[in-house]
Amino acid sequence: MAAIGWIEVSDVYCKGCELCVTACPQAVISLDMERLTHKGFHPAKIVKEGCTGCAICAVVCPDSAITVYREIIKAS
């Protein structure tokens, strides 16, 4: 069974600290340099496929700005 994951990052809480970026074992998270939050930070986002929903990013986030979703896909 394979896992597919994705994240939602809250613009209200994300301060662009990059802890999630460095902690991601799949290296699929980066800061969105084309956007700014209302507080003036570049928020994190998934930039390529490969997220497994491991939730390490959410665990290391000091502001609880990341919600992780995970779907298990059964092989047929």
C-alpha cells in the first residue's frame, strides 16, 4: 500500500521559518517566494509530488500552521 499526502499551510500562523522545509524527508516543501502572508512572510507549500503525509512538518512547526492529510492507496 502506498501513501499519498498533502498539506495545508495557514497564512495566519506561518512565519516562513523553514523548519518544515529542512525536516521534510521527501524534500517536497519550500517557501512560496511569489506570495506574502498578511504579516509579510513567505509561507510554506508543497512544490513537487512525493508527499507521503508523514506529518514531520506539522510536528516541527512551532506555530501549528500545518495540517497534514494522508490517503492510503491499496494496490489492485
